[in-house]
Amino acid sequence: MAEKIKNKTVFFNPFSKDNPVVVQILGICSALAVTAKLEPAIVMGMSVIAVLAFSNVIISLLRNTIPTGIRIIVQLVVVAGLVIIVNQLLLAFAYDVAMQLSVFIGLIITNCILMGRLEAFAMANRPWPSFLDGVGNGIGYTIILVIVAFFRELLGSGTLLGMQVVPDSFYAAGYENNGLMILPPMALIIVGCIIWVHRSINKDIQE
Amino acid sequence: MNKQSNTYTVIYIIVLVVVVGAALAFASMSLRERQIDNANADKMKQILKSVRIPIDDKNVGRQFAEHITAMLVVDTEGNVVKEGGADDMEIFNIDVAAQAREEASKRELPVYVCRLDNGAVKYILPMSGSGLWGAIWGYVALDSDGSTVYGAYFSHASETPGLGAEIANPKFQEEFIGKQFFKDGRFMPVTVVKSGQHPADGSDYVDGISGGTITSKGVGAMIDNCLRPYDAYLQSLDK
């Protein structure tokens, strides 16, 4: 029973209380790079969920054999190998998705959430909780990415998922898309606003 | 066994690297054929998009064979050096990116001749260049007069979403339709300029993407670099 409750917190905590982006402040760089539009943000989120879950499981399986001195290198080799294999499979079986992802392959490997979770969780836990931790953190990361991308695309391009949502009459009345929204600094400002809102709701994680 | 010893560490990392290396090599070898097929199908799709043919994802190969009547290689003097059908992989596989870096007179210049369902003949010319972060490429389809743009397609490897990546947006590509590559018999490639500006020499132009200046300039430079060598060939088409 206790095991079950623990697994549940491992899975659900990263959604809000222990969110990788707004609480652990991991993966900010990719949150900045891929959130100008909603679609790449979702694709990036999905791929991080997959890679994070499986690299967590692999490292968790290996955890008792890895020599401490080279553990980071081992983690890196596993993550990089996994990402490249996934990309190869996509190129063979889902070419369009692979083309969309091509920009992100490098970003996934260097995403600090991956190394962060491998170090902090997978090295010390069994495969199943590690898998849940990976999926949970991946979802937590995706949630923030989607929120940021939603505002950036809506206010920056007047579209959502590439479809125009701001009516033409707005533009006729003098409304203009905010060009600043598409530029990277706005991603940080929005992430900052999310952290602000999040901390005012969850008083217990205020420092 | 002492897991912190140097021997264990060295053996561990060697085994790990060999295993991961083998897995990568195996994945790459066993999937190569499918990947090449996919890449070719994708290229066909892009070529067909430049002539505004609605793509049927499952039958791209057949659509390509139906519409592309010939593939040519021409030189800068306008001579046809090589000629082949839609299945001539040698011409199809010419690496446009590598050719674009060569001196114009040394290039192999592919032309894809396309016949639309209504019988009209279009000439599709491939292009390759660089944007802000990486490669950009595209195809321009010209009417049988060798001057009027019938359609254009651009794509990119890693331009910024929302800014430079907008060159892949059909809205940007549609702006090229109807533009002329020849003015009074002189070759004047369509240029990409900042909105509100006009090219000084009077050539046709489209508005660049605001915020995507370097990518827009890259598109302009790519059109100039890749299509100028076709000057003589395009002149030789009947006007």
C-alpha cells in the first residue's frame, strides 16, 4: 500500500508541487527555444516524455553497476544513444514527425531535466518508480511548455496551432501582433509570471 | 568486486560504448533502405508542392511518375547535357546543396519537367542555400515561357519557429506566384526585400518576413545563386 502511494506521488508531484520547470528550474533553455508556436512545443514535450521515461528505466536498471566516477558519462551515453535510435526509427517509420523533430534532437540530449532526473531519481530507485518519475516529469515539463507556447503564439502570431484565432476585424481596427512575444526574452518573462502565480497559490514552496 | 577500481571503470565504459555503438550501427544499417525511400518520397512531395499539386501521402511515388515527364541536366550555356525519365535516380539524386557551392560554370543543373493534368508544362528548378541557423532549400516552378513563376516551395532545417521558419508557410510561398524572372529579355531574379522597400533595379520582389531578416535575405541570395546559371537555358525555352 505504502509503495502504491509513493508511486502516485512520484508520478503526480512533478505536475505542480515539484514541477521540473517552475520549481526545479530545469529545462529552461528548451522552454525558450521551442515555445514560439504551440505545435513544436507539443512535439518537444512528447519526445521528452518518451526519452525521459526510457532513459530513467535504463539507468535505473544499470544503477548498481555504474562506477561513481563516470556516472555522468554513462548517463550521457545512454541518453544520446537512445535519442539517436529513436530518431533513426522515426526516420524509417514516421518521416514527417522526424522532420519536425530534427531541430529538437540536440535539445533533447542536452535538456537538463534528463540529467537532473537521472542523477536525482533513477540512480537511487527501482525501474518502475523511475519510469513513473520520467513520465511525470515529462508531463510537468510539457504542461509549462504548452502554457508558454499558448500565450506566445496567441499574442505573437494571432494563431493557435497555425490556425488564425484573432479575427480580421481586430486587425482592421488597428490591433497588431506583438512581435516581442516571438522573441526569446518573452519566454523567460512568461515563465517568470507562471512561477509567480504558481508560488502565490502554493504558499508552502515559497522560499 | 571493487566497483570503484580503475580496471572496473575502464572495462565498464569500453563495454558500454561497444554495446551502444553496436546498437546505433545496427539501427542505422537495418533502417537505411526505408529511410532513403522516405527521403526520396519527401523530396518528390516537395517538388510536387512547388507545382501546387495536392499531395496524396500514400501515392507520392505514383503521382511523381504521372506528372514528371522528364528530368534534365543543363549547363550554363543552355545545352541539355543529360536527359532521363521520372525514374532516373542519377539526376534525381544530384546534390543541389553541393552544386550550389561550385562555380556556376561547373555545376550540373537539374530541371524537372512537369505536365499538369490540364496539359500545361512547367519547369521546376531546385535551389539550396543557407538561412540563419542552417540549410534552406526550395523549388521554383516556372511556366513554359521560362519566366513567370507558377509556384514556389521553401523549406528549412532549423530556422526559428515564428520568424525565419515562416518561409515554409504557404502564405509566404504564394507571394511568388505570377512574378517574372525576365524583364525585357534580361534575367532579373525575383528578390526578397523588407516590406515597404523596392529593389533599385526594378526586378520583381516579394516582402521578406519581419523578424526573419537573415532567413529572408538567405532566400533571396539562394534564388539569385541557384537560378542565375539557368539564364541561358530559360532563354532558350520558347517565349
